[in-house]
Amino acid sequence: MEPGANLPMLVTTLKTFYAKMGYPEVRVRPAYFPYTEPSLEVEIKWRGKWLELGGAGIFRPEVTEPLGCSAPVCAWGMGLERLAMLVLDLDDIRQLYISDLEWLRAQPIL
């Protein structure tokens, strides 16, 4: 929440965050999420393809005003599972949710 917060500020924050995580090629595209307007999806370039990592937007006033927020509120979901997938060099995100203890024990601590 910040007076004057806007979509360009949010996009710059997201691009900076992912660039510092090692993914300098970031793009955003319009999307729909019921609690934010405008809304967008964040994608990074990975292995030559665009990978969607999460959603973002500015919370709609009817979401934040009942909480006493009078300034715009930026919102985003970072897609941590997808970042873990990239760091662990996995091809299938479902591998993060398996119950194979041997595989889990063999993974590095990040």
C-alpha cells in the first residue's frame, strides 16, 4: 500500500525482483483476477520458452477499503513452486509434491 502506487510501479518491482533472481527476461501480459484491476500475469524466459510464474495487479478498492486502506495496494503471487522447479532443474512441477522421501533427502537445501 502506497499513495500513488500504480501498475508501472508494480511491473518495475516484479521485473527487478525476477532479474535479481537470475531471470532478466521478464514480460507481463494482461490477465483477469477477480480481486485486482488491472491484472497481469508475469512470465520469464526459461529454456527458450516463456514460463508463467504468477499473477499480479492492483487490489480493487472494494477489497481494500473495508480494511481501512485508502491508498492503492499492489498484489502479486510469485510462483515459488515454479522457481523451485527451475532451481532444482525439474521438468515437471508435480515432482515437488511427491512423497518420495529418498528423493527429498537427496535434494539440496536452498
